[in-house]
Amino acid sequence: MHKNTISQEVNELVLDATNVGVWDWRVENDGLVCNERWAEIIGYTLSELMPVDYQTWLDVLHPDDLPKAIKNYDYHCQGQSELCELEVRLKHKSGHYVWVLSTGKAIAWDVEGKPTRMIGMHQEITFRKRQEELLATTTELLRESQEIGKLGGWQLNLHNGDLIWTDETYRIYETTPQEYIPTVEMGVSYLLPDSKKLFQEALDAAIQLGEEYDLELETYTTKGQKIDVRTTCHVTYVDGVAEKLSGIFQDITDEKNNQRKLEKSNQVLKEVNEKLKFAANYDPLTHLPNRNLLADRMQQALIKAQRNSKQIAIAFLDLDGFKEVNDAYGHDIGDEFLCLIANRFKTAIREDDTLARFGGDEFVLILDDLDSHQEASEILQRILSSITEIFIIENKRLSITVSIGVTFFPQDNSHADILIRHADQAMYRAKEQGKNCIHEFDFENDVAIKLQYRELEYIINGFNNNEFLLFYQPKINMESNEIIGLEALIRWQHPTEGLLSPFRFLPYIEEEPLAIELGKWVIDQAIKQHNEWRRLGIVIPISVNVSPLQLQHEDFIKQLNEILFLNTSFQAGQLEFEILESSIIKDTQHIAEVISQCKQLGIRFSLDDFGTGFSSLSYLRKLKTDVIKIDQSFVIDMLDDMDDQAIVKSVIELSKTFGRSVIAEGVETQEHGRQLLKMGCQLAQGFGIARPMPASSIPEWINLWNASPPWICK
């Protein structure tokens, strides 16, 4: 009896130490005997559950686990399992379920072989089950992540050559473990030639030298699909010996395709930019620098001359009788003739000299780094001589001469554009002296200077006598037929010569204080006129041309605010300033700051005559204008000239790239409008829509326009 007591105590100690609940089930009467731990597992004391029977167990068993429990019990009773073992959920006193490993065994049977008694134990496994669930979730998450990221893995045993792939690697290769047993040789065979060589070298270095790699390769899948992949390699060592290689295998086809598309887009944009840059800086016929690049070269030459105490010569060249050649033989021969002449000129000058086409049959030459006038004279004489030899074009013998005017800096200490004007004036003196000769500008006595001063005096008098007025030219949306704006254009009602366009007088005042005063007057008059129209129920935005000189004036913002203050009923959002792109802007940063201050007031900006100047695309980035106006010289001829059409298309695309609106000038026919609409340009202005007209004519024109059918019939 004493031994049995000791044995029982030992068993209880063992059970307590293993944290196991014990049960003894008398099947014939459903009696169930349990220890205290059995009850503790589900949050009770044994006394709270008394009397304990089979129903007690059923009450706490999760309903979903009952079929599994019955099935395991039946298998055991039928002798199909040595133990009745299953994992079930039991309801805890607090309401949640705990996982229990229930293990039982029948130890007594009746005469029919049915169990009459079973004993067993319960062991809580909630923590283990949670860890298993977490592991399963993590594994699934890893699988999904690999599938989403198209990221597989591989491992190569360097001892036996076995290659293992993960499921995602099989998927990338469009195969399954059942269809394909991976080997290094087979994997290499799918690679494209360049990738095969690259990979083989990297793999050999990894195996022989332990060098790891990270490669992007082109390969085929088992189904023949071409893909881009990234693969890496890590070398694992055991006791200093390389044992295995492992790494990732990732499908990067989408990324590489996007990269290729981006590179292609960048290349197209680069080509467009290069074409625009060429169009902005070079003459399309002779490929000589145009006015825009000439202005840049002039500034560089002036700075260099001042720094090195050298002289520069600015020569203006005009062909004698070129118009007659054009009229006699046509423009095709005329164009070829002009190119041949330009080539002759280039052979006569030095490599670093700048020869630019100024327009038509006019050229400007910059000779810098001069020690004396004599150096320039020798070069200019070579130019005269270069075209004395007869030209032969299509069996036609053509001859020509050139008249040259020249001025020297710093003796003629003027701005770049004035220097060119002085050389131009000297060229006219050469024409007067019989042509085919050189005339040097005389700053003090030249008749042209007197002409300049005389014209300036006339213009000042005209301004003081209120002889200037504004005409207005409508802008429309060709898609909606809506009138979107009116551009204010200055005219001079000359007392004897009649109505003069700005080209007759603005060049004389470009660098004069009058330019500032006249610009201020235009803004004020346009705003006053807008207020007059508003009283008639006409509210259409107006645009005013503003010169860089005016924008750079230190009092520009102050003067603008004064005008707005005196016109309190005017909304600044109805005003747009147009800046000539072909103008030489000396202080881009200051201009950008002024534009920013104006935009804070609500004023919009447009870049006018786009494509005729523009020394750098950086202007478009730095100057935050709202609108780009395509120069009319490209629009007018675009129906017949594919180069002009290409430039127009490029400007429209460039405008979209920079997020700017775009409007075309020079729209003379409905066909121009239709072509522009096809290219994606809805806004237009030109003689085909409406010529500039006095302010008094605008209301009637608007009524007629609104009452008429759409300008472009679709």
C-alpha cells in the first residue's frame, strides 16, 4: 500500500511537471475522471466543472472539431490506429478557444470488442499553433510577395551540381517542377548570345574565385518568350571551401521595357530639341548662324574685346543685284546661288570668325581679336574677291558683287544691335558709292546717323502730339469658335505719310528712353479701352507687347501698379504681356523675377514669335510664361514647306512638354486652321481670321463673328 502511494505521488509529480491534463473515460456510463490541470487548461478549477462527464467535454469542444474527433475515435475503435490523437479547440472560461493536443488509448473492451474504458491526456498547444499559423502566413506572404515582385530564387550545390529553383523561378521560366528539371547547362542555353557570354564569365568567376555577381540578362522562357531578368549570386563557404551558390532570379521585363520606352522618348525629345536649337540658331538654307546666334556671338565678341583690349569689326554685306537673279531664274536657282556665295565667303574668312545670314541676301560678319583696322580690311578685300569668279548653276553663268559696310569696336562704342545698324548704314553708303566696295562707318559725320536722330525727333513730336493709337487683332479658339483675346498693336497716324506700322518707327527708339514711355502709354491705353468695352458688355482679355528693355526698367513694377491703381475697375487677370522671343535678353534672372511679380497680380505672359530667336531652351524653363506664340513665318508657309510644318509640330509638342498653351500667328486660310487643329493647336490669330482694326470696329466685328457660322467647317 505504501509503495502504491509513493508510485501515485511520483506520477502526479511527473504530470504536474509536464503541465499535462489527464482524463479517464468510462465509455459505458460516460463517466469522466480528470485531474486539476485538465480543468486549468480551459480556465476552470475542477470543482467548478463537477460533475465531469462526456457531455462536459462536448460542451467545451469547438463545433467544427467534433466531426474530426468522432472520425479519429472510430478509426481507433476499429483498430486502425494505435492512439486516438487529434488537435482540437476547447472553449476557455473567458470565451476564447485554446488549442489542445488530445491523446487517448482504449484499455478495456467488452465481449463485442467495443472499448469500455479509455485513458489519455490533454496538452495545451495554443502557442505552437499560433506559431504555425504565423509561419504559414509568413510563408504565404513571402510567396505572394515573390509572385508580385516576380522574384524567384535558386541554389546550386557545388559538390553534386544539383540546382534548385523556387516556385517563382519556375513561373518566370513558364514551366513547373513536373515539366522541367533545372540544370545550369539548360539555363545557360536559353540565354541570348551576349547574355550567355556575360553570365558564363560571371559564373566561372563565382565558382573558381568566389566572386559574387549582380547581372541583368536577356533570356528566353521554356515557351520561347523573350524576357529580361536580373540574377545575383552569393557564395557560401564551409571550412573555407565554397559549398554552394545561391541568389535571386527576378523578371524585370516590365522595368526594362519602360526603361527602353523612356530612353526612346528621351532620344526623340533630344532630336526635337536639337532640331529646335538648330532652327533657333541657324539659317535653314545656308546653315549659317542666324540673327539669334549672331546676337550671342556679338555679346561674346564684345566681352572678349574688352577683356583683351582688342578690336572687333562688324561688317554688313548686301549682295548687289541678287533680286534680279531671283526674278530671272526662280527661287530654286536663287537659293542654290545664295548657298554657293555663302560658301565662297566662308573660304575668305578665318576659322573663328562668324558669318551669319541676316535675312534675304544680307549677311553680317564678326571679325574679332584684331590688332588693327588693316587686318579687317584684308579679310573684307578677300570677300570682295571671292565672288569675282563666275558661278555656274544648271549650265547658267551667274555673276554677282557685294557691298560691304563696316564699323569697329571700341571706336564705335555702341550696343550690339546699334553696331549692326551702323554697319548696315555704312553698307548703304557703299551702295551709293557704286557698289562692290567697302565703306567704313563714320560715327560723327555719317548721313545715316543724322537720319536716325531726325527720325527719333519726328517720333518724339508725334508722341507729344498724340498721333499714336492702338489697333486690335482678335485671337480665337478654332475648336469652339470662341474669341479668346485681343492683341493691342500700336500704329502712328502720321500727319503726312498716313497710318504707319510699328516697323516704320519702333526700330529707331529701341534703345531710347522714349521706348519706356511709349510702352507705358500702350499698357495704359489698352486698359482704358478694355474698361470702355466692359461698359458695353464686352469682356475679352487683352494682350500688350512689352519689350525686354521695358521689363528691365527699375520702375516697371511701380509704374504698372500706378496704372492699375488709376484703373480700379480693371481686373489684372484680363491682361497678358507678350515678350518677343527674338529679342536679346541681357538679364534673364531679373526678367524672371519681374514676370513672377506680375503673375502674382494675375497678369499672364506669352512668348511671342517663338522659333525665330531663342538662344537657349533654358529661357523656356526660366521664364514662366503661360503661352507660346508660334511665329507667323513658319505658319504661313507650313502648307507647302515641310520644314516649316515640322517646326510648327515641334513647337506644339514642346509647348505640351513644358505645360504651356500654344497659339499660332499668321493663320491666313481655313486650311491653315484645319492643319493646326490636326496638330493639336486650337488657338489662332491671323489675317484669315481678322486684320488689326481700330477699337471702334471691335464691337461690330464681335457681333458679326458671333452671328456667323464657325470659321472652320468640320
